Amino acid sequence: MRIETEIKLDYSDVLLRPKRSTMGSRKEVELNREYNFKNYLQRREPHYSGIPIMAANMDGVGTVEMATSLSRHGMFTCLKKDYTPKEISTFFNNDNYIKDNVAYTMGIVDADLEKHKKTLQLTDKIKYVCIDVANGYSERFINFVAKFREENPRVVIIAGNVVTPEITEELILRGADIVKVGIGPGSVCTTRIKTGVGYPQLSAVVECADAAHGLGGHIIADGGCVSPGDVVKAFAAGADFVMLGGMFAGCDEGGGTIEDGLVKFYGMSSNEAQKNHGGVKNYRASEGRVVSIPYKGKVGNVVEDILGGLRSTCTYVGAKTLKSLSKCATFIRVNNGKQYNTTFETSTVGD
């Protein structure tokens, strides 16, 4: 047993310090990013171009409808796992204009491999594959990524989840292009409660981004964002992409039944998710919660709010581009986790 005494930080533990800026308007901020991926065998450059905010591969979020809508904003979607090969192929074959902003999601069991092979028989237009497991520290997962890379050299591999630089490096060296970072910070995740395992998300992003960038890899900050300000902090900490679940949940594009202005949303390790995806296993516990969240309407409304906050922050810290944000950022630690005045929070009726 050992104890690490260095303090690790979450998004709520910091604020961004404002700096002198020469920009006269938020319109001047460029949010588009271009990336080339280390292990992806494709000569055309750049490999990726867009606003690097992702919808999570969750029920109620990672839908084809969400992908279609977010692509209009230059944003990305990781599809949920339960689409059939026919549904996936129909989507990719009929919507070629957005295929560069959508990832096919799979697990690592034999049934996932078989489904992937069947899907490839129906479409050759899948560019991104998200290999998604809750625990990215198993040798089985790491070996799976390596083998999948050998067999699929012409796809961009997203792999996760992890929270430490050593395994981030390992996954990139084994063939991953983008590593998904985050264990336990999600709004409907109870992993930290059930297992005691996790890592404060801001520190995880800082450390894993540093490790990935040293090898020419990239990371996704996955989970923990509850406001546009948190999305900004993730980018400022070095994230190449930021993945959102709860912030995109409750929108028309995610589906779900609206009752009394509320929509059901649940974690993908919850009992609800397990029932919807093959049944509850007797050897595992639920590591997610089921909640009712306010209906939000079209996802475009959420997108405008997030991008508006991101542009505003860039003007506060003097970053003319999203690319330069992390270089311009100075974090200030706060001593009580209270970042804004909550006096009238429960009385708010609108913006």
C-alpha cells in the first residue's frame, strides 16, 4: 500500500485567470481544429477538421439523429453500441457528408468483433472506431487494441477509458490514435461510490494530455463537465477533444419519452442500461444512476450556449484560437469549491 500526497484537481477546484487581450469581439475567435493522427494510415491531411466537441456513446446521446445535427456545427458523435449492422451501414452509406465526424462504437468481446465484421461487409465508410470499456487497465483490453490495429490499419482508433499517463502512452504505442480519459466523473456514473476508484478529472486531463502529446497522440476529456465553463477548462488543460453526455442529454435528437417536461437519462453501467443491453449480470453491480432531467429542445440551443462560452473565455485570456487556449491559460486554485454567487440560484426563471 502507498499513498500519493500530491493534490489532484477537478474542474470545480480552479478558475481561469483573465489576461490582457487585443481582440475586439468574440467573433474573432477560431474554434476549428485540425489534427493528424499518429497510427492512422491515410496520406490525406489533415486527418480531422472540426470543432472537437463530442457527444458521448450513451443511450439518449449517441444517436444518428444527434450525429446528423451536431455535424452541421462541425462537431463529433460517438454512436451508442446497440445499433445493428444494417442500421449503421444505412446511416454511413446514406450520410457520407458527415462520416468524418462520427465514430462506430464497440466493446471487446467476441460478439463485438463479429458485429464489426458484419458491419464492414455492408459499408466501407467507417473512419473512426471507438473501442470502449469501463476499465482500460486490463491486459485483455490493451491487447485487443493492438490486435485491432493490426487488422484495421486504415481507421482512427479511439480507446478508453483511462486516467493515468502510463497507460495513455501504452495505448498509443499499441495503436490507439485518441485515448479517452475519465473514470468516474460523469453525472450518472457511480463508479467512485461503488468501487472507490477514480482520479480528479482536471489533473487526469493535464497528465494524460502531456503523455499523449509527447508521443504524437491525442486525448478526449470524457466526463465531469456540467457547464460551458468546464468544457473550456478541459480544453485549457490540454484536451484535444471534450466528450459530453449529460450536457447533451434531454435533447430532441437523443430520443426518449418526455413526461412532465422531464426526460430519463442513465449511466451505461446502470441496471437500466444493463437491462436494455443483454440483461443484468449476476457477477457485477450497477455503477450508474437513473435520473430525470429537464427537456432541452433542439441540441442546437445547447451547442450555441457551449460555443458562446468557449469564445467568451478565449477573449478573456487572449486566445485568438482554440488551439492557443492551453498556452494562454493560467489556472487559479480556489479554496472552497464555490465559484459563483448562488444567492438566487433556485429563483432563476430564465437567462
